[in-house]
Amino acid sequence: MAFILKSLKSTAALALLVGLNGCGTTVVQSANSPEAMGVVVSGFGKATGAPDLARASIGVEVRARTSEEATASTSTRMKELTEAFMNLGVLAADLKTQNFSVNFEQDFRPDPPPPLPEPIAPASKAGKGMASAPAPVKEASGKDEPRGWYRASNTLEVTVRDLKQLGQILGTATTLGANTIYGVNFELSNPQAFEAKAREKAVADAHARATQLARLSGVRLGPILAINESAGFPSPMPMAMPMMAKEGGYGYAAAAPVESGQLEVVSTVSIRYAIEKQ
């Protein structure tokens, strides 16, 4: 749909607003001043590619009666995990401690009920007619000290550059005691190459729109006056993990099936062309 606004006076501007399939607004405008003459178009382009990089947060949580025991247990498991990952081809530079914490979880128990008073002994013959004093009630020893557990958590960020090994790495992790996996994010190691392809498509799209608008408006495209770009890098694509952390149990078999899918890079450009009369 097109809307043409035209003034009867020679000093008024001419504006043509065209909407193309909801892809943005394109403006063709002409006025007496050379700076105001031109056509502004928006172009859209995208490029898709298979991710070649994955990051996983793999951790161990342990509860124990003492902080030393909890920390030692997590440290032992994480050492085994680190060695196993490196044996599967993960570089030492791609292993990074993401979180380490030790917390005490109190287990408050209700106060025990007060002890019952001891029964009154019967009066002796010598003291007939006089009631004996009741035995003193034993006082409670006080509240028990709060008891609980120490929970130690150690999380490692693992960068996997060979996605063929990803399933084996996840399976090995849980087999060796990892009980927390926060998910896997897939990424492109070189998104700039896909951005360049998307930009090329966006510029071509903008030029095609400007050419059509100039032809429909009875003018000819002149040189480019200005270009603006808005590029979108792909956000890491998370993969839901089919695992629930269990106390004392592991959720995976030897290997976990994973699918990396596709990632998309988009580019939007806005180009201003000068216009000339036919």
C-alpha cells in the first residue's frame, strides 16, 4: 500500500511512504534543498550455520557432617573429572572453575518435652500425719545444639571444540560422579564470517528495494549518501539436559545423545540514496 502526499506549492516536500510486507518503512522524499533529497530503504539479511563449539557447566555437590569431608569429596571427584576430560581431548585452557562454595544447612530439631515429675513417696510411720515433700523436678539440660550438613559445590565450565566428543564427555562426567549439569550452550567460534554473509544479503536487499521504489516513483537512483547497520550476533543456544541431579546417583549412561541444530546471524542495514530526475 502506498500513500502519496503532495503540496500544491512549489516549496513543499514530496513524500512517499511504502510498507513492504511488514519488513519496515521505506521513505522516498524530495525537497528544494539537496540535503533533503533521497530515498531511505531498509534491507534484511541472515546467514545460518552449524555451531562448532559447546560450553557445559558440570559440577559436583556433596553433603557431609563436616566441611572438611564435604570439600575433600568434591575435590576428589572434580580431579577425576578434569583428568577424564583432558583424556577425551579437552584442552586445559578450556577448563575453568565456575563456582566453588561450602554452606552449612542447619537441621533444627524441636525441643524435647519437659520431664515428668517423680511420683510422691508414701509417708513413713514416724512422720504419720505429715506429708512428705515432693521430689524435685529435674531441669532440662537445655536445647540441643543445631545440627545439620555441610554442602560443598564445585562447578567447572567445559568448552568442547570437537562436538563429536560432547556426548561422551557428558556421559563420562555423570559416570564419575557429576550430579549437576546446568545445560549445554552451542556457539559459533567465528560468528564474524556469518555476519559478513548476512550483511551482503542485507545490502543487496536494500538496493533491490530502492531500485523498485525509484522506478515506481519515476526517478533514478543517485549515489549513496549514508549507511547504517544493525547486526545481531547469535545468542548461545541452550540445550535442555535430560538429567535430574540425584543424591548418591547418576543420571546418564555411558554417553548422552545431543543435537546441535543451527544458529542464525542477522543483519539489518538502512541506506540513503540520492534521487535524480529521469
